Amino acid sequence: MIRIHDIATGEVIDREMTATEVKERNEEMAKSALDKKAAEQNVKDKEALLTKLGITAEEAVLLLG
């Protein structure tokens, strides 16, 4: 459902999503899920690298800073 609220008039309109809107929403949700997985993998990769190097995140900041 799409809710449109005209603040000037106080009118509220509820309507079904069009096929295009449903498709776009599903694509956005899929992209969001992929972005979240990528971010989680990035954190894991950084943690693994720090462990491999035997340093803490704070020490890495000092080295790169």
C-alpha cells in the first residue's frame, strides 16, 4: 500500500502499489540486503586481517594515521 498525505489539505489517500512500484521496491530491498551482506563481510575481512597481522584496530589506525 502507498499512503499519500497532503499536509496542506489534511487529505490522506491509500492506494495499492502499481506493478512498477512493487518491482522497484523489491529491487531496492534486494540491493539493501546485498549491501548489508557486503558490509558484514567487509567487517569480517578486516577482523581477519587484524588477527593475521597480530594487531588491534587501534594499532592499525596508528599505523595508517
